[in-house]
Amino acid sequence: MTDGELAQANARKKVAVIVTEYRFNSHADVILGRLLGDFDYEPVLEVASIYTDQVPDNDMSRDMAARRGVPIYSTIAEAVRAPHLGSPIDGVIIIGEHGDYPVNEKGQKMYPRCRLLRETLEALDVLGLRVPIFSDKHLSYDLNESEWMYNQLKQRNIPFMGGSSIPHTDPVPVYDPAKLETAREWLVVSYSTSVEAYGYHGLEVLQSIAERRRGGETGVRSVWAAEGDDVWKAMDRGEWPEDLMLQALGAYPDLPSGHPRELASGTVLFAVEYEDGGRGFVIQFPKLVDLWGYAFRSDDGGVTVALCDSEKKRPFSHFERLTKMIEAFVVSGRSPFPMERVYMSTGLIGYGMESLYAKKPVETPLLRIRYGRESGE
């Protein structure tokens, strides 16, 4: 369906948007901002109501909402009810990223995504509604909360989409996706000192390519993580594939010469052991690179390398693509990928941060699930 056909067929779809904060270059800015017509974006959906959990000094929500004539309600229940409409909303968009929230001992930012979803579901229950819900990035920093969120959505049979914008970027160079069917070893290059926030992006990129192996996803057995010198000692022991890292880094232009062992301090590694024997890795450098990329090995021994074509500066075109996907999801009620990917990726970063804190591998009982890439079944 083209953008024009989408707009013509569903011009009146209305959504409540629930955000943690809306300030310049926040996720609310680059998603909700587009839905409000910023960035020269022509939205298909109509923002019917907004709830903001926090209002920082540099808040943009009040000005933007006033200029667009969108009410901001003081509770999630009111935003979902949207009493000024006189008719039910058609979807909910939750953007629980950025804001002044505590960080726990494991280095996880304690975003209230579970609370935002719980109050949304309670409001929908009162209204007797079952509408599509999008929730940005991973479900929760807390694995028990994540399991609850996943189960509640499944039990209610609510269409759900979530996760990162990065798995939806174009690979550069383009390759035949059939090569992923026989891959059993994948390595993603990530970056930033924000280990959890950016590590999640890397782990969802990993999951988005790993799930395309023949037979679909069979579950994860364990996760282990290391940082600093321990990453390179594990490499010396052959515990993760140095050659995949070097080939992936070879796709980055203008990298300094030398081995990353000598160039990058503060490196973090997440390693995933899949039930079917597959192995996945995310190696995160604080400063060496500024794009995500990856390499994977197919069963013929061939290695495929690609960069994720995300834009480094405003207007962040990868968020335009994500916003279009969110709109199409709300209109159709069908997610372009199974919600199990987001649940799996949520577990990977959660168990990964637990392993990094405990300095040992951890079992992953919540991730022993199977799903197909297309249907989620």
C-alpha cells in the first residue's frame, strides 16, 4: 500500500501517545514530532491526545500540542479515553525512552515502561477496547515485568509492535537475505558508553538476523557478557570469533589502523548461546565506530558483512522509516514482525546486563521459546 493509498483509506485513525518526556532529539521528538507534522512529515494518523510522564525545563510538548490543538491529559487513563473526541481511539503509541529516572546497580535505567503499559491496558479494559499498541525499544529493564507485559498482550490478543529503529535500516551493501537461512554464527558491532541503551539496539539487530535462519527461532540457552581486558582474553581463548569482528570492522570507512584491542578501551561483549547451537555476539565500542554493522558466517564458510544505514544527525531518517511502519501497523493491526522478537531482545539485554554485573554466564529460562519470523508462531 502506498503512502497516498494509506492516507486516503485511513485518514481518520486517531491515537493516544504516551511518552516519558518530549524534548529536543528525544525519541518522542523524532516519532511524536513527526506525527504532529514536524520534520516536514505528512502523518497518516491523527494524534488525538498526549500524556507526558515528566516535563523537563526544555520540554517541547506544551508548545507543540498547543500549536497543533492536541490536548495533554494529566493521566494515561484520560489520554486513552480522550473524552473530547466523542468516539474511541484507534491505537496507542508508548514512547518510554529518555527522562530523569534512576539507574539500578546493574547499570539499567529504570524506565517505567511496564507502568505505562499497565495503565494503558487498564484504561482499554474499562472502555472495552482492543486496539494496536506500539511501545518503543525493549519492554522493561526488569525481566519479570517483561514477562508480565508479554503475557498480558498475548492473553488479550492485542496487536503489538515495539523495539528499535535500527533493524529496519537498509544493509550496506545489499546482500541476498537467503544467505541468512544457513547462518549459525553472527556478530554485531555496536557503539556508545551507554551499555544498556545502545546494547539493546545491537542485540535486536542480532535477533532480527538470527531469527531468519532456516527453521526460525528455537530459543536461547544462555548469555554471557564481559568488558575491558576480559573481552580480549576471551578472544585469545577462542570463545568468540575475532575474524568476524575484523571483517565487520573492515566495512567501516576511515577507521584507524591497528587492532581494536589496542585502539578501544571500555569494550563490552555480549555473547548468546542458542538452543540449536547457533552463536551470536554483540561487541560494543565506546568511540571506535559510530554506526551499527554486522558479519555472519553461512554454512558454506562464506562471510557476509553489512553496515546498518542509520543517519547520525538530525533529521534521523531511520526514525522516519520507523514512524511510517508504526502508522501502517496501527492502520492494519498487523505488525511487520513477530512480537516475540522484541520479547527475545528484551531478555537478551536483561540477562546480558545481569551477566555483566555478576561476571559470569547466566541461564535464560524465559527465552526458551520458538517462533517463526513471519507469523510469530
